[in-house]
Amino acid sequence: MEAVLLRAHGGPEMLYIGEAETPKPQAGEVLVRVRATALNRADLLQRRGQYPAPKGASEILGLEMAGDVIALGDGVSSWAVGDRVYALLPGGGYAQYVTVPAGMLMPLPSEMTYAEGAAVPEVFLTAYLNLFVLGQLAPDETVLVHAGASGVGTAALQLIRLAGAKALVTAGSELKLERCRSLGAQAGWNYHDGSFVEFVKEQTNHQGADIIMDFIGASYFADNLASLGVDGRLLLIGTMGGTKVEEVNLGMLLARRIHIIGTALRSRSLATKIELTAAFQAFAGAALATGEIEPVIDSVFDWTKVADAHRHMESNQNIGKIVLNIGH
């Protein structure tokens, strides 16, 4: 098969389409012809040599895909050849074919295109994991979503709305903030205008946010703690703003009973991912099928332009997901 490969770790110019061995489905697995995949920040890190694939996973980039079932491994009875599916992957999405454990697959609604399906798994499952499994979001609570116009951010805003909770966002332009408001954010703050602490206090009647979803890390840490209310949960999803914090006021953590939770989806066990996929499908599958919630797609690139797609993500201009259509 053809797949996007790396000449060496480095910039987008290191990506090229070459030959790779077509995977064969093992017992309990399904072979899928990939029609579309989507970019994630993890792909950029892996390309640079900063985020190796988990042990046993494909070295090929790509953490999600949508496509068609073309072969079944032994013991698989829940899917049939020809089924349209989409799924989270530990790797291997930037390729013409991928094998997937049967329990990881979700049925792609007939109303959704392959490009739309490819834009769902990583961001919506990450958002669901953080909001409901780790964050224990309740309908009357307030969530501050940093990088609100990102793929995970746009997914989180819709899940918060679906749950009947309140969302606040930060983003880097008025255009991004407006898109976030259209997805359900009650109010937004342009981080170029400085600290978001007073904004959060104003929006929460000085009670603070119940949950903060943070992709930034060290540079936001102090303001995040100052923006959380009693029993607040800080969900640390990324460290785009650094990993080292110089000072932490532990007294604040005690006084407000603050929880700090570090999280990653890719490194979780297969059993946990299957359970998460089923829970997400039960919560949001119908809403995706009816269009009540939907993946936000910034742009679609042919996979021969994969280097341009990576450059586009690195420019931080995208609102929502960047998708690759896979040639055959």
C-alpha cells in the first residue's frame, strides 16, 4: 500500500508518500480502506521525533480515520464488509489501509462524509474523556476551554452545550471567538488582551470556573488556578506554553480543594479506549447523526499535499480540524 512516510525526523518537508506493507487483520480486528484521516498536534510532535508511537503501534502518523470495512479477522461478527466506519487509532491513519480492533469502530452515519467522519474521533473522544470521565461535568457547571477554536476545543464546546452546561473560551482572534460563540460558548476572551482571570470572575459572578481544559501548560498555570472555583478541576491536556512552573501556591489548592489532572488519550489501554468509544457513542452518536453536533472542519487537503497541511496547522490559523483525503 501507499502511506505517508518520514525521510527523517524534522520539518514538514520530511513527509513523503511511499510504499509500506499492507497490514493484515488479526483475530478480533478489521481491515479498513482509509478514505480520510485528520491532523493532530501529536502528528507534528511525532514528525519532529518528540512523541514516539506507543509500543506495538504503527510508526505511520495518523490517530483517526474514516473508511470502509474490506476484511474481517477471526471472531469478528459485529461488522460486515462494506460497512462505513470511523475510529480512533494509536497510529497508522496516513495510509491506504489500517487494521482496527473491532471494538474501536463506530458506524459512520449515512449523513456524514468520510472527511467529516475522520474529523470526529480524536477530538470528540478527547473532549468526552476530559469533560465527563475525568472532569465529571454536571449540567449546572461552567467550563473554561482554552484554544477554543482548536479541534478539541470546538468538540468540547458542543459536548458542553449538549450536556446543558456553560462554556467560556479563550482564543487568539475575534474570528475564532465568534466561531466559538456559534458553537455554544457563552463568552470569549482574546488572549492577546492579557490575563483571562478577571474575565472568568466576571462571567462566573466571582465564583470561578468548575473545570478548565488547558492545552497551554506552564504559562497559564497561575492564572488557571486563580480562575478555578471551589472543587475546581484543572485538566492539563497539552503544554504548548511550556512544562516548568516556577512557583505554585499550595495553599490555594487546599483552600479551594482544587484537582489538577494530567491526561493523555493515546497511551491508554485498548480496553479503556473501547469502553470510552462505547460511552461516547451512547452519549453523542445520535446527536452526530442528526447534525445537532458536528465536526468543525477548517480545510481538506489531498494527502499528496500533506506537508502543506502540516505547515497550515503549525501556523495556528485553523479553526477546527484539518483533514487529508486519502488517494487510492
